[in-house]
Amino acid sequence: MLAQAAGALLRANIRVRLTRGARLSAALGEPAGAVDATLSPAQMAAARDVGWAVELLAVRGPLRTACLGQALAARTLLQQRQIPCVLTLGLGRRADGKLGAHAWLRAGEYTVTGGRGRTAFSPLAEFQ
């Protein structure tokens, strides 16, 4: 799982750093409609494994990866496993009072990446 997460993080980092505007919007995917929020126990276990691997490597790996890169990488891994998920972009005030943005990924009711501090951000858009 760690090797797959490392590859997905590398590709997501490149995508986020080199893609701007409409091309980045296209990389986010289709706007989310109704997504089945019920995961089987096996899907939940896989979502937890993906979240653990992505967040571990994003923080301790050679490439520090921000929330959007983490969400994109985890979404790729979940989609490969046919696990429904939603990437959310939010806006809110950071701890220092400045306006900030945040991205997180959910599979069912489980927050796969970006869970820390996400309650300070209001969802603006969701993507499948």
C-alpha cells in the first residue's frame, strides 16, 4: 500500500504544481451528485488503509504534500478499488485569522484525508 500511495502522491503533486485554471478544474473531476454513503466492511478497511498510507507519506515522506494533493492521491487509490468517494474543497478562516482553503476526501461517512481542522472550513464544491 505504501508504494502505491507514494506513486499516487508523486503524480498528484506534479498535477497540482503544474496544472492551473480550467485544467486543474478538469483534474478535480465531475461535480458530485448523489454518492452512496454506505461502505461494506472491506471497503471501509481499504479506505482506512489508503488514508493512513497517504497521510503518513504526505507528512513523513520526501515530498511534503498539502491537502489537495493528498485528496487527489487518495481518490485515485480508492477509485482503483471501486470505492465511492467525494473530494470536497472548502473555504474558511485559518487559526491566524486569514482566509484559507482546504481539501478533504470522504468515503461514505469516513474522512480519508484532510480530516484535521476541516470543521473550520465551509464546503464550496464537491467532486467525484
